[in-house]
Amino acid sequence: MLTQHLAVLQVVVPLISAPLCALLPLAGSENKLGNKLAWLFATLVSLTTFIIALLIAKEVSDHGVISYQLGGWAPPWGIEYRIDHLSAYILLIVSAIACITMLAAQKSVEKEIAHEKISLFYSAFLLCLTGLLGVVVTGDAFNIFVFLEISSLSSYVLIALGNDRKALTASYQYLIMGTIGATFILIGIGLLYMLTGTLNIVDLQQRIPELLSSRTLHAAFAFFTVGISLKLALLPLHLWLPNAYAYAPSMITVFLSATATKVSLYILFRFFFGLFSNEITFEEFHLDKILIPLSILAILIASSVAVFQNNIKRMFAYSSVAQIGYMTLGIGLATKSGSIAGMLHLFNHAIIKGGLFLAMACIVFRTGSVQLSNFAGLGKRMPWTMAAILLLGLGLIGVPFTAGFISKWYLLIAALEQNNWLAATVIVGGSLLAVMYIWKIIEHAYFKIPISSASEGQVISEAPFTMLIPLWILVAANFYFGVNTSFSYGFANTAINTLFQ
Amino acid sequence: MNKKRSLILREACNLIVPAVLLYALYVQFHGDYGPGGGFQAGVIFAAAIILYALVYGRKKTQKIFPASLVRYLISIGLLLYAGVGVASLFMGGNYLDYNVLAHNPQHGQHLGIFLIELGVGITVAAVMIMIFYMLDEYAD
Amino acid sequence: MIQTLQHYEFAILIPLLGGLLVLLFHNHENFREACSIVIGIVLFLYIVQLIGLTSGDNTAHTLLNITPTLSITFHLEPLGLVFALLASSLWIITTIYSIGYMRGNKEKNQTRFYVFFAMSIASTMGIAFSANLLTLFIFYETLTLCTYPLVTHKQNQEAQSGGRTYLGILLSTSILFFLTAMVVTWLHAGTLDFLPGGILDSKLGPLGALLLFTLFMFGIGKAALMPFHRWLPAAMVAPTPVSALLHAVAVVKAGVFTVLKISVYIFGIDFIATQHAADVILWVAVATMLIASIIALTKNNLKARLAYSTISQLSYIVVGAALASPIAAMGGALHMVTHAFGKITLFFCAGAIYTATKYTQVSQLDGLGHRMPFTFTAYLVAAISVIGLPPLIGSWSKWYLMEGSISTQNYIVLIAFSLSTLLNCAYLLPIALRGFFNPLNSNLDHQVSGIKEAPLACVFPLCITALCTFLLFFYMQTVYDFLYPAFNP
Amino acid sequence: MFADYYNYWVAIILMMLGFYIVISDANLIKKIIGLSIFQTSVFILFISMSKVEGGTAPILAEGITTYSNPLPHVLILTAIVVSVATTALGLAIIARIYREYGTVDENIIHDQDEEDEDNNEATG
């Protein structure tokens, strides 16, 4: 019975479980049992969303696009949940990362968040998950804005729960910039509604081609570009990301780094290719003239800034800004293979960056800080975590056998197909910068002798199993998708082909 | 905070609060065919409670509306909203399809709108009161 | 039976298995060393019985399909087989030598050394048997990463900075140039497979071919062409068995093997000749050959001198490939073999001297010849082989390289070869002469009676390899005939 | 030209006002106020687009044919809830910042962060 309601269940399950998680017995109290119960509930919900995502992916690959009318109203009037290959692809990533975060979250959250807030932390997490899944599932423009706001608001709350007082200012800054970005998207949607009188994305796509002359459409396109790149943290508008990721609770950085910006990239795909269709976006509005220079700047500046960071979480946050630059560079090449490469890198980067921040969570759990000096001698003390950082770091650089290599390979092909030598050199140059900041950590971990005075006597031992297993699942995924790309490339390929006309 | 407000304030408050609560309920239950609905009703309801709390102090209000109850109300309101949706799922229609809720679509729509607006009203009122309680705690 | 032998990835699995065994028996040393040697021998035998196969069907065997069009496939071809034979045989000898060296100098965490040693050999086998450029690139990168812990074995400050230059140059050249060149080839040729006669079509145009060849050659950092050679001397911080591995067995040989494989199977000898693809690289290689020899002259540290001599010897092979004549390429391939045996003996001698006397400077070696007769005679024989005098195998490869340069009327290259031979004599022979004819260096406070030969486990391997430089002299013709079909399709 | 696009001009002016306050003001609370002004301008934009010449309130009644378009109103209802939620969240964060930093002035907070940075560099 439930199979034909999959699309809506994907959102309703986490939506209902969020208040339920707050209503759980002993919620909001200090005792451990209540917090463990809340964690267990949240993990179960994440697992169910992942299973639903798998079923949806199977359904989509068998029967093509799923269209679900909310409340029984036909599309142009009612809200239509529309899942094509692109949405199924992102759903899988978001729910998989949610599961892995939740699996590893128990001990780390116990240590970092005030005990009475833990059950509310999990319910806010579920709300954030609802928002992210909702954005990907819905086919209605305004509904995307609503779900985007749900996920952003809950992620502001989650970031503000960090135990460092800088988390508050980081969350505040993210709130201001995030709201401005979302409001820009809202203005864009409003202008489109004014022109066409409909909010359904497919309906909009049919009506826009004959409106190309109107200036309001140009204004709407401009608002979308700024709003989405603000949410995406594309270089000039990325100022909120480093602080937000560095001072948030470690498990939240793991979740947000692998999903939030990815969903914003999905919005970019949905609006600029699903709504505006790629000819309009590139021939009419020349989006590539904006995307390519900004992405090149993002890759070079963010990577070089990352090299000089002392706080490793900030370093990986800047590296995330650079990696987003890779994705937008892929898209900016304005060809199908470019967007496929961008999609592929989105998938691979979610695995690698999620893993790296999970390793950071292990280190914070054991040593309490992520300053570079604190890494001295960790190679011996926490061998499994450091080995994971090394292997995932190689993935970030793009060494063969890792997922990073595959996305670098396809990005290079897409760039060199058009003899765009600048983009090719930047792609390759970016990975050189990645070598520099990854090796800074490796050298500290394996070559420096630990300053015995720093670790207050207690011997730093390896991270607990519950955090290591998810970490090594991600490392295994990094290698698996480095070798067998039938899923990651196949799905991205069909997704882009269905999206592009 | 414990010194009592002047007599005039307390008397005026006794007059206004019941009227505002009644008006809130009116707006709540006439939302489907007239102006009104969950959001507005919730806010008016909360305004009445907050006025009472301003005049009689947070402690007395918390005897009527304890903080834990308000917290539960937030979740219950949202669950009611989503519950109606899931109910229509189980009754065979799509999510939030009110036609299947009752024997004929007309009543189903009416019932659906009514319950949804009630859920929204509860949540909005509870959230507003909770915000007031939180900011009030910061004050002292 | 033949069918199972087709799975060339056994050649990769055997060393990995060896690494695993070493890891398992890390606490009792003798058993661990025995494992390494046994695995080395097993690998060597496996490859030897592959020789019979080349004449028959050497069908490619796909291990993994990364994407519908890209795959990790292995196949058997003469050049790859010679390289695999060379690497596996020298691996056995180097393991024996490193047992003696490690025990002699009581080095720490030896298990890690043997494990990464086995992994480097596994990646070398992967390079030897790779059937397309992607597989070769994958194992090329894993070789760099596996040798990094070996280079930074001592884990002190200069090991770290040496490792940084080592990895920095190798990774950046391979990512910057090699990967881009590979993608360009993929776009132009549609495939990355190694096919006799090359896969590139003339549509590339002479300039395109020139650019692509230069991009490839600078991309292969392991061939140590001049601007990107800094990593080789920087790798001197490693213990001597690692330098032996780097210079003779795996790393540089992998570099020049890739050079040969690309110029023969991707570009094709005649394609290079007609498109003049290799003109830039030819003169860069000749310059590297001469400049490196001159720098070697100035180096007082023995290992640094040998390192710069390796850089110049590698450029012999790159010149052979760039001359675009089958004979020169054949000469390059033979030089790959002869230089391996010669240079590994020289490094073994350097290690033996260090183990016995802790001396590393050339000036300290006066009069040691009488105390360490075997080491120094082996050194002399190997030096002569590297210089290229007849009774030893070095003469064969130099002969064909010079013949190749004459056949393409490149007389300047011929003069460069002879000049470089002179420079070889100038920087290799004085060490042997000092050892035998100069009196003991008085101002050094070494206890005269104390000096004797390094432990047998060090001296025995270097004598074998010195002997090989002599014995193989008579079998070079068979190697030539074996390689002949590869170079003239 | 100004007359008939009067409401859009109001929306634009309000938007730029709110934007200016958000960017220029150092006081955190004033930033939130600026933000809500910025959002209100968007509401005016939406609602003004829903006005139909001579249309009455969108409630069915006999004899009335033209109604103003209800959809933007509904959208704005949700957007208002979002804006209220953002403001409430912003104020809650400011309350906590005030308790942690003792001030709501962004520059002072920035200086305190700089000091933290320096002294945990020293101890680090």
C-alpha cells in the first residue's frame, strides 16, 4: 500500500519524528537514558529515510519520474512532489550521510552538547533532515523555499549548540547571510509567479521560453543567481561557511558539510536546468560567464587560504569552498559532460568530506581540540583515525583508486573537450594545493614528537568503535566508488540527460 | 516583579483577556469560510496569555500554562497537522487529501480544514508563549 | 592451467601476500625475513614461466571496469616482461642486502620497511603488466605513495624535508602534466590502450604532437628530466637499501619504462619520427645527461654522486626514446637493464662502506680497498659496466644507443654520448682508485685494525650483481631478440 | 511612471533600507530589525502583485465576479511565519551572545574573538 506514497513518506517520516523525538519520555532532562533513547529514535528514523530513498531510487530507475499530487490537487494548482533521477541521486546521498552521522553521533554528542539539550538537538537534526529531503523531493518552486528555510533555520540552531562561544557568532552570521540568500530566492520565485502565474517547475519551464524578452525575467534570474550562490557558499559569498563549520558541534559539521551545500547545488541544477532549461541559462543569460571565473577564484583562493589555517576544521571548511568551486566549474562548462562531472564530484565530495569531518569528530572526542599543534604524534596514538584521514586526504587530492580521481578525471575531460586549458590547469592546480594542506597534517601526525606536556597526562587512545566503524565505512566507500563507478557515474549520467533537453 | 500591578491595570486585564480569548476562538473556528485561521487565532490567543503574564507575572501564568505543557503543545499541534495528512493516506487518498476523511468530499474538506487549522493554532500559540517564557527567563 | 596464468594480477598479489606475511610475523625476525626472500623467489619463478607465453596468446585480462570505457587491464608484452624480470630478480637480492644492512645498522621499525617494500614491488609489477595508460598511471601513483614511507624511514627532520621534496615533485608532475596529457590522449585517440605502432592519429598535427610528448615526458617525474630531478638527490635521506630500490629496482626504472612504453605504444616510433614530436625532449635529455654528470663530479658525498649519475644515465634512455629510431629505443631498453645491475652494485657498495666504516664522503675512502677487497672490486667492475667498456653489459646498451644516433644522423647526440662516457669515468673511477692506491687517510681517527668487510649478507649480494654485469654480457643478444618484435611492429 | 508602479517602488526602497541596516549597523539587534524590514519589503512585493483591478476579498459571494488573487496572500502567510521564526531565533542567539560576550556590539565581539585567538595561540 505504501509504495505509491514513497515520495511523500520520504518527507513525512522525518517531519513527524521531529516533534515525536521532543515528546519522548525523559526528553529534555539530564539523565542518560533519555538521551540514549532520543539518539536511538533519531538513528532509526535516519535508517528508514535511507531505505525509502533506496526504494525511490529503484522505483525511479525502473519507471522513470515519480509524480505525486499532494492533497489530490492536479499539478498546476496543487503542490506536486516530483522525483526524477537527479532528486533520487541527491536523496540517496543526503539520507546515507544522515545515517552515518547518526551512527557515529551518540558518544560525540554526549560529550559536546549540554545534556538537557540533547533530545532537542536530535529533534532539530531531524527537522534539518526533513528540510533537506523536502527541498529535493518537491516539484513546486515556493515549496522549495519553505523547505529550504526549514533546513536552514534548524541548521542555525544546530550550529549555535556548539560548546565554543564562537559558535554563537558563527551561527548568527550564517543566519543573516542565509536569510538574505533565501529571501533573494523568494523574490526570484515571486517575479516568476508574477510573469507566469504558476509555481510548478515543469509548468514554469514550458511558459518561460516565450517570455525571454521581459526584463522581469532577467531580474528573477539575477536574484536566483545571487540567492543560490549565497546558499552555496560560492567564493565571494562564502564568508559564513568557515566559521559555521569550524565551531559547530563536530557531528553537525559532518552532516552539513556533506549535505547542506549539496542540496543548494541541487537547487542550482533544478532552477537553472529544470526551470530555465540549459539553453536559456547559457545562451540567453550566459551563466557560464559568471560561474567559471568565480569557480576558478574559489578553487585557487580557498585552497591557498586553507593551506595557512591552524584550525584543521577551518582548513577543511575552506577546502569545502574550493571543492564547491570544482562543482560549479563543471557546471559552468555549459556542456552535458561538464554537468555530469559536477554531479559526480558532488557525490564523491560528500563521501570524502563527510569522512574527513567524521575523523575530526573522533579527534575532538579524544583530544578536545583540532589545532594543528595538537596533531603531533597522533599517527601512533590514534592510528586508525589518522590512517582514515590519510586515505580520505588522498581522495581529496584525487589520487587513483579513490573517488576523487574519478571526478577529477571527468572534470578534466569536460574541460579539455572544449580546449578550455585555463579550467584544466586550475582543476589540476587545485589538487596540488590540496596536496600541500593535506601533507601539512600528515607530517604533523607522523613526524612530529608529541609534546608530552600538552596532553594532561591522560594517554590519548584510539577513538571509540562506534565512531570508527562509520568512518571506515566512508573510507571503504571512497575506494569502492573510486574503482566501480557504474552507480555513481551511471546515475549522474541519466540524471543529467533527463534534465538537459 | 512580585509587587502587584496597580488596580486599574489588573481590572482592565481581567476585562480584556477573556474577550480576546473568545475572539481568538472565533477567528480559529471561522477560518474556513471567513477571514481567520490557525496562524491569526494562535497569535491572538498567545497575545491574551502574554498580556495576562505581563500584568500578573510569569509565576501565576505558569500555574495555568506550565512551561512543560507549552512545550508538549508545540509538538502536539504539529503532530495533529501531520496526523491528519497521514490519516488521509491510510484512508486511500494522497497525503493531505481531505476528500477521503469523511463520507462525502464536502464534509471531508470541512473536517480536514478544521483539524488542520486547529493544529496550526495550537502550535503557533504554544510557540509564541514559549518564546515569551524564554525571553522572560533571560530577563531575571 | 594456461588460463589461470593469464591472470597477470597474480604478479601483484604475490608481493602483497608477502607484505601481509611480513606483517603477521612481525615479532620473530628470522621467520619474517625468510618470508620476504621466499616470496621474492616465488614471484621471480612466476614471471620466468610467463616468458614462454609471450610468443603465444598474450590476451589482455581485464581486472576491473572503472567506467564503461576505462578499465584496469593487464597484458603481457616483451618490454613489460623484461622490466618485471629485472624488478623481481633484483628484489630478491635487495631483500637479502637489506636484511644485512638493517641488522648491521640496527635500524628501527623494520617490519614497516619490508611491508612497504613489498607494496612498492607490487605496484612495479602493476606498471610492468599494465595494458592501458590508466592502469599504468594508477600503479605509477601507488608506487610514489608506497615509497614515501621508505624515503622518510628515519622520521627525523631532514627525512621529513627530503620526503616533502620527493613527494612534492613526483605528485605535482604526475598530477599537473601526466594526468592532463592522458586526458588529451584519451580525447584524441578515444582509447588509452597500448597498441603496437601507437594510437595517436596524424590529426594531432606536428605542434600538438610536440606539446603532448613534452607534456608526457615532463609528467613522468620519475624519469628525472632536468627541471624535475630534485627529488632524486633529496631521496638520499633514505637508508641505502631504499636508495638501491629507488635507483635501480623500482622507481626510476618505472619512470623510464613508462617513457619507453608511451613513446613506443602510445606515440609509436615512426609517428614520433614523422611528426618530430620529440625534438624538445631530445635536447632537454641531452642537457640533463651532461649537466647531471658535471654536478656528479662536484659531489663529495658518495650517495649524492651516485644519485646524479643515475639522473644522467636515465637521460640516456630518454634520449634513446626521443631519437625516434627503433635501434635507439632498443638501446634505451637494454640500457634500462644494464644500468639497473651496474647502479645497484654501486649503491650496495656505498651501503657496505657505510655499514663497515660509517663513512659517506668520497675523500674518506682512501686506502680502504685493502681492508674491503670484495666491496671495492665489485665497485670497480660495476663502474666499468656503467661506463660501458666491452667485457661488461654496459657496452651493449651504449653501443646500440650510439648506433641509433648515427642511424638518425644525429651526430651531436653521438658526441654527447661519448662526452658523457668520459664524465662517467671522471666521477666513478676515482673512488675505486682512491680505495686501492692511496695510503690510509691518516688524519681520520679510524681504528686501523677495526675496518673489515661489511657483514656477509651485504657483501654477498653486491658480488652477485657485479658478477651478473659480467655473465649477462653473453646473453644480451637473446634479450635483444626477445625485445625486437616490440620495437618494430 | 512613478505613480502606477507606486507599490513596487515602496518595496524596492524598503528592501534597500533593510539591506543597508543589515550591512552597516554594528548592533546585532538592529541588524535583525533591518533583516525583518528587508523581508517585509518582499511581502509588499508579493501582495501588491495579487491586486486585481476592482477585485474584492477572495471569499465566494453571489453576484461578485472579480476577486483579487488569494495565492500570494497564502504564500506570504508562510513567508511571515518564516520571518517571525528567523527573528525569534536571531533574538534568542543574541540573548545568548549577550550572556557570553557581555555586549551586542559586533566590533567588541570581534575584538574579544581576536583576543581568544591570540591567547589560545600562546597556550596552544
